[in-house]
Amino acid sequence: MEKMIYTADELNNTDRDELIGIILSLQENIAQMTQNQELILEQMAILRGQRFGRRSEKMNVIDGQMSLFFNEPEATAGEPGTQAEEPEFEEVVIHRKKKRKGKREDDLKGMPVTVIKHEMSEEELKEAFPDGRYKRLPDEVYKRLEFHPASFEVKEHHVAVYAGMDDETIVKAQRPKDLLRGSIVTPSLEAAIINGKYVNSLPLYRMEQEFKRNDVNLNRQNMANWTIECADRYLAVLYDYLHKLLYQYHVLQADETTVEVSKDGRTAGSKSYMWIYRTGKSYEEAIVLYECQKDRKEDHPEEFLKGFQGVCVTDGYQAYHSLEEKTPGLTIAGCWAHARRKYADALKAIKDEKERKGTLAYDALKQIGAIYKLDNDLAELTPAQRQHRRQLKLKPLVDAYFVWVKKHQNEVLPKSQTGKAFSYSVNQERYLRVFLEDGEVPLDNNATESTLRGFCIGRHNWKLIDTIRGARSSAIIYSITETAKANDLKVYEYVEYLLTEIPKHEDDTNRDFLDDLLPWSPNLPEQCRKSNKYEVK
């Protein structure tokens, strides 16, 4: 190792060339230390932001001006259905919400109504009108919303049994094909358990406690067993059918996230992966499918997407790119949100707003924001029209962005956040350009990440899945519930309907009955459908 510490006598006795070499070496070491310090400080700021700050990196670009929107879904300017009405003065100054005429009636529309009469007695009328001369005007009407907590009812089935006079022939009346015959569970009860855990992210032990507060003693083991059995015997039938239908779409989107399975034969803390595949966000009919696997190998998407011909939108994970190379007819498209996110991380490390605006990361976000703004304006066009306008308007912006990135790439430290962002864009350029050639391909993979959010919240609440079988059952149930949400269905009502209807066909070899159970089927009962008054997913 080169000596770094010299005494005064050693330096005095050192010749000129060697002394110059020592000084240059010290300068190089100091520069390297400064770079390392900058990287450490940047990483610390990012970690602080991840730990305590808001998470979103979304941007809005209006007339060339850029601002960061934290915790916002997307840049909304020009987005269909998101244009805000011009606010009234009182709303802006005194923060008073504008009251929409008839809003309360709209909110309560479709709910069961009990009319309660408030009338004056004969004595009160005589006191108010001594001469007996009066007429009744239209009633004054006001509405109040009542809440009824969970209620339980035991349905006791009596099956008639008949015996012939010879005492040898015994005949029973027909009984319906029940859910998990021999169990006390019903479609309504199991739908409530599924809705609690997989939609509202409640651990089973908390549901167990809530049932006890209602004088119902259901332990979590029973609930877990019912849920796994219902997933494997009934909901899996619809899952497999949706898997086949998935291949009929031209554009799919894919992602994955970690999950811990406690009893899968590996050491504690080993990570499994929940993979997710869904139809492109531009389709009205949405299919969302989860699949749990022990690892993140490319074999899993290769098997799941076997036979698929079309475009799959993903992040920059190499497994998808390798899959494209050996799968004729498959095209992988990149995600611009991932490219943008890395620049946003770089800005989060800078607290001063003026300092932010002088950075390359800020300039990159402005360019990507402009691409998003223009693409959002094309949302209502047909795929063919969108592809044409993308070539006309967006391609020049995309070309300019990549030229700009390559020009400035060497001006930043490769290991800095901006340097990593530049490298990501350059390495993913081929995939990030795919959306320009196909009007059905979305700009990013945010629809899939949004769908994963419910699973990630649930994973945080119940921490892990106990067994491999439980993990696979959970994947099936998440697929059904997320598909229901993506198609604007009421999850509880839809799952209850599935668990009522599918057992009737348990012995059928023909799966045509599933067409009537698809989330977009016109034959679904009306109570399964949302009124679309609310946007909560």
C-alpha cells in the first residue's frame, strides 16, 4: 500500500518529481473522499425521506412549468375526468365547500328507505285550529342515515325423510348443493371473512375478536381452513378461467413483490414472491391475477405467460428481457414511472427549492413531465389515433430526452441518484420507446403497482402467510377480489354470489357457466355492481 503519512524530514529529502506524485495522489484521494461523502449524504437524505417523508414523486407540467406533487396519483392537467370546475370565491378564501344541489339525495339513492310519519293528533289539531278549518300541505321531508352492526342468523335446514311401508326404502327430499357440505359456513359468512382479510386487510385474529363481541365463537383456525378450502375448490375454477381469458388481450402488465411464507421448508425469513399480471389499463374489462412463487426466477413469468403473444409492460427487471429474447411474439415495454422515480429520489435529497431547480434531475423531471402531460391528453382517443399522435407529438420529446441524457451522463457521479437515473434511462431506452409504436401500450406500469398496494397493506398487517398452500390460496383470492374492484363491483356481494353459484356446478365438466360469473357479465345480479358514485377502490 502506498505510504500516506510523511515526516517533515522525509518530505525535505524527497526529490521534486516524487513530491509532485505524492501531492497528486493526495488530491486524488481527497477528491474520492469528497465524492464518497456526497454519495453518503445523498443516500442519508433519501433514506430520511423514505422513513419520514411523503412517498410520491409525481409531477405536473403546465405551460412548461414544473412542480412536484407529493402523494398525488398522477399529473392531472388534461386528464379525462379530472378537470376541476372553476372554484367560487368563497371556496378559495374561506375554504367553504361548494354545496351541490341534490347531492344528499344522490348519495342516498338506491338505499332501502323506511318512512317514519310525524303527524299531529286530533287534540293537537283542534288546539291549533279551533274553528276546524285547515288543510294539509306537502310534508316537510328530511333524511337520516342509520347504521346496523353485523347481525347473525342461524338457518336450520330440515330435510324431509320418507320410508316405505316395507321399511326398506328410504328417500330424502332434495337439498341444495351447499358450500363445504358438512360445515356451518355459508356464502355470506365466508364472503365476510374474505372481504375482511383480503379487502380491508384485517388479520384473522381481529375478526375472531369482533365475532366474539357479537356473541359468535369462531376461531381463526376455522376461518383459515374455510378460506383455503373455498379458494381451492371453488374460486380456483374462476381463476383458471380468467387465466385463459388473459391471453386474449394484446397488452398485459406485470410486477412482483416479496412475501414471507413461514413454513415452506426454508430457513426463517426467506422471501417468496407474489407475482401479479393484469390486462392493460386501457381495457374496460380488467383481469388481475396473482401467483405466489418461492423465488424471482424468470421461469415463473415464462410459465405463466406461456402462449401469450403481445406486449407486456414491466419495470426494468432483467428476467422479463430474457424472456422476450426467447419468446417469439412477446414484446416487453418499459415503465416511465420508474425512470422518473429515480430523478425524484435525487431531488428529495435537496431541501432548498432554489437549489433543486438548478439540478439536472429537475430538468429531467420537467422533460418527463411534459411527456406525461401530452400523453394524458390522448387518453380519449382510439389506439390507432393515439399511436399516430404519439409519433407526431411525443416522439420528438422522447428523442430529445435521450439525446439530453447521453449528453449530460458523464457530468455526474455514476453512483449518485442522478447518475443511476441516467444509467437506467440509457439501459432501458429500447423498452421505454415501445409505447410510441403501439396506442394500446400505457406509458407506465402504475396500474399494476396500484393493484399491488392492497396486497402490500395486507402483508404489513398480517406480516406473513403460514404455508405454501395458504400462499397459493391467498393468490387466488386476491386475484378475485382485485379483479372485482377493477371492474367496479362490490367485493362482498360478488364473492358471496360466486360462493353461492359455483358449488352448484361443482360436478360439471363444462365450464360455460363461468361466462355468467365474469365481472363484466350482464347476467350478474344488480346488487353486485357499484353505482360509480364513489371512486374508492
